[in-house]
Amino acid sequence: MEPLRFVDWTDAARAVIERACESHGGERRWRQLELGLELRALSGLIPRMKGAGKTFPMPGRVLIRPSIATAIFQDYPTPGTRAHFDGGAIWLEDAGGRRHTGAANHRASFAGWQKWRRWEALDALYFFGYAVTHYHALPFTLPEGRLVRHRAHPEGDILTIDLPSSLHTHCRRQTFHFDAEGLIRRHDYVADIVGWWARGAHFWRDHVRVDGFPVARTRHVVARLGGLVTPVTALHAELAVVGTEPSR
């Protein structure tokens, strides 16, 4: 059954999302989107604290089907291995296509004090898997959430939305800053699997278009105190589009 959309939304907030979807190439094209990305650089407090390059390797190339929430990481965590994220489930596949070492609900492993652990390869797979699938499902999946607040801004619109409980993402309540063209420029959330204190303001930068869909190749997350951004870099990622030719 298709999820309900725009339930109890205002007309003005609905117009923001409809404009954003049009700016992102339209839902029909997005549903067919296959996006190849390569992580070229990763730094910041969270990767360092969680063991990037020590307890887990940095992911490289990933193929994303955002409309069905799947991501396949190539040669992760070892050469010849493919790591899968599929709607919250994760597993590894060896060169012979045999599935092993996975979990249907890996998020449950981050309960309580377990949030403080350093990450192993499967932990990072879950985090990066839900991040890349959710980011590139936006704004098309936002109508399935509950509108909390809409604030008009001179440079665009700010929507706070409670996302569905079934969605694998950072947290339920997130805030999205759209510019006048309908692009997401800032995204506020709490990384629940890290801890209640992991409040980030995520800036989407350096957009290119892939089949009409804008892809932010620089993702810069800073620590946030309420609505106030700080100079502390929580995570900084540099991405390249692979497998297709991007356009401006």
C-alpha cells in the first residue's frame, strides 16, 4: 500500500516541496535514478572518534538506488567484497556472490551504552548506508512525514518534519532549509546512533546534476547548539560522481 502523503500539511508548505521536487528533476525520473558516488575524503570529529581508518576502512565507491533505499559499497570492507544496505538490513557478499555476516536490524545494536563504542565495518556500513540512501531520497519522501513547522525566510523556506518511524535515518524530527530554487542547503538533525549530543547542521554544497537530479558533492556537518551553528566540524565528506557524466 502506498504511504499517505501531505496529511495535514499547509498549502504553503506543500508548495515548497512540490517546487523542490520539480527542481530535483521530478519524481518519475528520480524513481529510475541509479547514482554512483565515490568518497574521496572523510574527516571530522565523528569519523575520528568512531575509528575511521583504524577500526573500519573508509568506504569507496557506492551504487545507490534511492527510491528503494538500497546502496551497494564496492570492495568494502575488503577487496572483492560487496557490502549491501537495503532498507535498514545490511550484509556482506563475497566475490562468489555468497551472502554472509549481516543483520536484519543492525540499528538495534546501538541501544544504550552501545552508542559509545568504536565502530566496526558493519556499524559504518549501516551509518553510511542509511545516510546516502536518505539524502538522495530527498525531497521526494518528505510528504510521507508530518509537518511540524514551516518558516518563510528571505532566502527560502525552512520546514521541520517528523519522518516516518519506519525510515532508517538519523532521527525522527529533522529540519530542512530550502533555497529559492528548491535545493536543500542546510539539514539539521541528531545522529541518534552516536548519541543525544550529536546535533548537527549539515550544509549541502557544490551541486552537480545527474539525470536532472542535483547531487551535493561536498557535505559539511558542524556541531549545533539549538539553532546556533558552531565552528566544530563533526564530519566533512568530499564526493565524486562516477559511472555517469554530471552536468552543472
